[in-house]
Amino acid sequence: MDIVGDRSYVEVFGDRIHELPPLLLRDSPPTDRLAKVMKMAGEIVETEEMLPFAVVEDPFVEAELARRRLDLAVNLVDHYQLIIKHWLWGDSVIQWIRQCETTFETCSELHHLLKADLWPHAGRSSFVTLLEDKEIKTEGVELHRAVGLRLAFRQPPPMRCFSNQFLFYLNQTCALTAYETWSSMAPDPVSSLPPERFSFEVVNMNLSLD
């Protein structure tokens, strides 16, 4: 085991660079359901009384309230779309980790590095750290939050499942807590994978399908 600063790294036998499976990203929420999502957002604005209810007879005031309701709904949709983008990233990373496990298990130089425990293996957070060490472009996606959302939700939840509080404030805290709880369950010692010993491609499947 090598120790650099406050990080420890596993020893990988030999000196060759190991090619890992490509990280296949699906990071764009579907656009064909946008009208339905917008309708759900409008319902959240109404049912959660995000604007105080009042009987208004002045058409100008009513128009202003309608505009504010629309702005709130659009804001909710933006937050929801960002949540779904993070979930899609998290799902892509989890699937990539599964494929990396297969690579490690079939390689004599790597298979001893994996510990057998229940999936999703907490020790596999080392692969998330590897993505960070390789400085892959995430386009604003926070990897810990993305994986945390995927750990919390097996499927991307419809907007009706969320409160406005979750969409605005709580989702990031909940996602990070999920990730930190998962990663902290790894048995000691927790060691990083040396980034210079691994290579892989990042393929955006949405761009590939265009």
C-alpha cells in the first residue's frame, strides 16, 4: 500500500496500465414528457400553497399572480430536471462500477483488490474517487450527489413524488447523506485506486444516438 499525503493507494502488481470498461453516460432527461412535468409542477404550486390564496377581482393583479405561479412552476421543473440529470449520471456510474468489477475479477493482477460483500459494495466508492482523480468532465454534475440519488432511488421518481421543499432544498442534503453513509460502511482500510494505472473512455450515449 502506498501513502501519498493523507491518501493511501492500493498496490497494483506489474507496471502496465489497465483498460477499464467505458463509462456510458445517459445524462439528458427526456424532453417528450416536459408538458406533463410542467403540469405536475403547476399542481405542486397550487396544492402546497406556495402562493397565498386570495380572492382577486382585479384582472391586473390576477395576471401578476398567474405569472408568479408560472415562474414558480418553471423553477420547480428546472430543479427537477437537474435532479433527474444527477440520477442518470449516478445510474451510469453504478452500471460502470458493475462492469469494472467484472474486469477486476477476471484479471489476475486486480482480482485480489476486491472484497466480497453485498451489492452495492460500499468499498466500491473507490471507483467514484477514481473518476474524480481522473478529472472527467461532469458538466456541473456532483458525482457524490449523483451516486447518492441513485442509491436512494432505483428508478427516477416522477415529479409528483416530491414536495417543493425536497426540490428546492432537501434533495442535495439527502443525496450526499446517502452517499456518505454508503461509502463510510466500507471496512478499513479504505484505499484509493492509483489513477495513473487505469484508463477508460467516457462516452455520452445521448450524443452517440443523435
